[in-house]
Amino acid sequence: MNPEQILLLLVSFWPWAYVKFFLLVLMVFYLIFSAILLRQIDLMSQMVEAQITPALKLVGLIHLGLALAVFLAVLILL
């Protein structure tokens, strides 16, 4: 397959396929960010005990759940 045929093959794909792919990649990165954020909250709460620690853990867990829900919605809808 020569370079011209490869280029024609890439251009012939539906343009929204590229948008879907990049949205899914971005959502995976956001899901990873959310998991890292929850881990950081856990590490912080081990070092510094405060009365707000359980609330922060709950907010981090809710954030991770919502990020997972949005990822699944993007995966299903797109």
C-alpha cells in the first residue's frame, strides 16, 4: 500500500470517528485524573487528620463516580 492509498483510506473515514476517538481518550484521562485525585485525598488524610476529612473523602468518591458515569455515557452515546 503506497502513501497515497493510506491517505485516501484515512480521509475516507467518517470525520466524527476522529471526534469520538479523541473524546474517549480525553474521558479516559479525566477518569485517571479523578482516581489520582481520590488517592491524593486519601494520602492527605493519612498525614493530616481534620474534621473535614470524611467529607473530603466523600466528595472525592462522588467525583470519581460521576467521572465514571460520564465516561460510560460517552462510551454508550457515541
